[in-house]
Amino acid sequence: MQKETSTYLNEVFIQHCRERGLKVTPQRITIYKALAGSTDHPTADFVYRNIHKEHPNISFETVNRTLLKFAETGILDVIESFSGARRFDPNLDSHHHIHCVQCGMIVDFKDEQFNNIQIPKQFKREYKVVSKRVVINVICELCQSK
Amino acid sequence: MQKETSTYLNEVFIQHCRERGLKVTPQRITIYKALAGSTDHPTADFVYRNIHKEHPNISFETVNRTLLKFAETGILDVIESFSGARRFDPNLDSHHHIHCVQCGMIVDFKDEQFNNIQIPKQFKREYKVVSKRVVINVICELCQSK
DNA sequence: TATTATATGAGAATTATTCTCATTTGTCAA
DNA sequence: TTGACAAATGAGAATAATTCTCATATAATA
């Protein structure tokens, strides 16, 4: 990663934290950077293992709690899974998912028409809508070939 | 539940099993009946606790394995959750979900327009599409009032 | 620079899922 | 009907995922 990018990410992140009353700690910066821009919808364990070599002093507990805290404060999203571990998604733009029901792989895709899906009026009254998404459950190429 | 309904369910279920090479056991009949027609998208543990009073000899292990086997053979679906326990859905008709991001409650709804969502062509080549669904993430009334 | 609320790390506890293996039981063919 | 046999079950242990507790450390603020 280039220095400029890294600095920019830091600034964005620090801004995020300030707005939400979160302390800016080295652990949080590391975890945020590990996730920002990624498209692999990782689990807490995956993030932990990714950063562990470079940052052996960051505990799994902190990674997990940080991701949950980030989700709680809207820095990232928890996304759907078919059980197994909880998965996180740093992409907050409206987008949709191809989701392999066998291996769990998730591919993001954009679709303007899907973005414009109108939520039935009756639900808007009863529920506070947080987000909406089209999820296409598939068997991916790799799993098909097995 | 009325006798007719029960008998009908049994017949449908036995048919299901025969077509898929599954043995028809009393445990499977019990588990199927506990689930059929339900709209609460239960976990294995929930199903287990539901039937345990009437059927104390059915183990959790059997409930869980049976539900997975049912999912594998298309008798029911595993549906999305935000982690926690795996959830099952006996409703195989095309439908969509209101999903409370706080308590996990899921409400089914029908929507013809959503059913007719067209999967982008490029994905049809690469992936074997199993199903598709609109998921609306919300905070439900109960959770809002907390 | 001192104070304080928040964050962290370690370890244990809890919850969810899967595995192993001995025993039982549906199913099918004779 | 009755074996034979593959499949299903139950019990217990193992593993995986998540959460809790609490002592210590640290970022933010005045």
C-alpha cells in the first residue's frame, strides 16, 4: 500500500471515530486498514489471522470486539451468512450479493435497478428500514466442479 | 392439528423421502411436522426444544442432522442469518424477508415484482442459480421501543 | 500533565456445530 | 415374512464461534 493511500485511510478513519465518540487506538487503525477496501467479507477470525503476523500483540478478543463496535457505529456492516461465523462487509454503498450456498463465497455486484427496489408501504410504517439487498444464492464454479 | 391435516402431511412427507432415498423414521416425521407450515424460521435448538416434551427420546443430534439432511435434499432451506445459530425455512415458495438486525426476527412476505427480478445474464453463465431473494434489513417495532 | 472513561488482553465460560462409534431400524429382495 | 444391509440414531466428546469477566493500559480532555 502506498504512503498517500495509507495516510488518507487514516484520516478518514480518525474522522469516523471522532464523529462516533470512539477512541482512535493503534489496534482499531490496524483492523480498519485490514478491512477497508476488501471485498472478501471476512470473519473476525480471518481478520485476526491476517493481521497477526504483523501485529502479534493484537488479541482475537480485540479484533472481534472492534468489528462488532464498528458494526454498531455504522463503520461497516454485518452481512448475511448461512451460519458458521459472522461476516463483515466494509462496503457501505448499496450493492447486492451473489452467495454460494456451498462454500459461502460472496461476490458483490452493483445493479441500479435493484438499488431502486421499492419497499412496500405497509412495512415502512411498521419497521425502521436499515438497508435492503438482493441476494442470489448460487453454486459457484469451483463448487460445481467438485 | 386435525387428523386429516396430519395424515396429509405424513403422505406428502413420505413421498418426499421416497423420492430422495431417505428412510422414513418416526424421528423424521416428528421433525418434519414440527416445521411444516411454520413461519418462525427456527434454529435446530428451537425445533429440538419444541418437540422435546412430547418426544423426549429424540436427541438434539438427530434433530440437527435431520434438518441438515432435509436442507441437503431440498425439503427445506437454510436461510440467511447475521450469525448466531443456523436457521431453517420450510417455505420453498419464492418469497422475501424482512429481517430485524437486532433481534433476528424474520417475517416472510410475498411480492410478485420481487419474484420477477431478472438475474444479470453474466451471472447465469458463471453460477448455477439456486434461488434469489430480496432481504430488507430493519429494526422491528419491539426493538425500536427499547 | 492528571483524570477518567474507554479499550485491551488473557483466560474462562457459553453457545453452536460436528464427529465418532456402538447400536438400532427401515427397506428391499428372496 | 424374514434376513441382510445400508442408513439412521443417540450418547458423549471434540471442535468452532462467541461472549464474559476483570485487571491493566491508554486515548481524550481539561
